[in-house]
Amino acid sequence: MMNNEVVISVKDLTKKFGNFIAVDHITMQVNKGEIFGFLGANGAGKTTAMRMLCGLSYPTSGSGTVAGYDIVGQAEEIKRHIGYMSQKFSLYENLTVWENLNLFATIYGMSSQSIKEKTDGVFKVLGMENMWDVLVKEIPLGWKQKLAFTAATLHTPDVVFLDEPTGGVDPATRRKFWEMIYQASSEGMTIFVTTHYLDEAEYCNRISIMVDGRIKALDSPAVLKQHYRASTMDEVFRIIARDAKRAD
């Protein structure tokens, strides 16, 4: 459930590669329990910005905190308090369902006892009680998606970063996945998600839209549609991004 506690805060965050400004002085705050959509065309700077927030890349200038930790001086602490899931689901195909969960939970610093307690409950909730020893490469795509999200959130992180998590899955599976996102948000987890599906932007509490390294719009879907006199987020995105100079 969203509240006023700030979990992500950045001010004038900038990343340069030589003379190229990938992220250009972005400023934003994300609250606890918020589902925050981070949108932009290819080349807009989304991935570079997310890497800085995850403690994987240092900014050229500007400042920021994630889960109360400084993105410059406390990157390792940030990594311990976040979860991450990519479009590729970040799973090891030749490991079993249990081995994947155990591996990621261990990486995130969970004890053996905590892992056992959490996974017992997780398998029941997901309906995967009979899939402990099944190789990940043998399970359907929708199950892989559920498993990857579970692996990223088993340690109950303050923030989970989802990088185009629904790419390549059918609409019904996408809807079920968003039910998992809503459940995590209701429990106080902050969801920071990038997506190319503009209909999914409607599910977010707030959305930022990046164009050429800068945040050009940031507000709730309803406010953005009203402001740009659009009926869908796809229309809003097209209006904002139509003058983008960068390409993939």
C-alpha cells in the first residue's frame, strides 16, 4: 500500500559517456508501496538510469538514494535491499525450480532456515508443490515468469526493479503477472517497472516518460491523459516522444 515514505530519491542525476549524455539531470521521488512506471523509447536512457539506481553504475553528477542508501557511496547496501527481474527472467535453465530459488535467495543473503520457511509457503501459493525438482527449461513461460518474480522478491526487498518483465508473454499471462505486482505493492514493496506495453502504464500509480535522457512528463495516468487531452497512455506517449532525436 502506497504511503508518503520516500524509497527512491534522485536529484539532477546525470550519466555521461564521453561527450554523450545518456541521462541528463533527472529528478524524481518514488514512495513506499508505489507502482512506478519508467517509460521511454529505445535510447531514451531508461536502462542507464536503472543501472545507477541498482548500484551497478556510478553517476557522473547528481545525487540519489534507494531504500535509504546513497547510490554513490553505498552501492553494495543497495544491492542487498532490492530485487531485480529482467525480460529474460534471470533464471538458470539447467537448474531446477528449487535450485533457482535457493541460489537467488542465497545471493540476496537469506539464511538456510529462512529460505526453507519462505519457499515452503511460496510453492503452495504458486501451486508449484510438485515442481521442486523440475528443470526450469521444461516449465511453461508463464511459470518461468512467476518463478523469476518470486526469486527477485523472496528476500522481501524494499524495491523490486522490473525491466520489461512481460515481454514475449501472452495477454492472459501478463494480467496474472500484474496481479502478483499488485499483491507485492499491497504488502509495502515498491515496484519500479519499465515496459513497452503502453496499456500496462495504466496499471501504475504514477509514470515518468523519458525522452533523450530527460524526464519529459511525470504524473498519474489520469492526470497525464487529461493534460495531453488523450484517451490512452499510448496517445500520451506518442505526443511526448514524437520529437525524440535518439534512435535505438
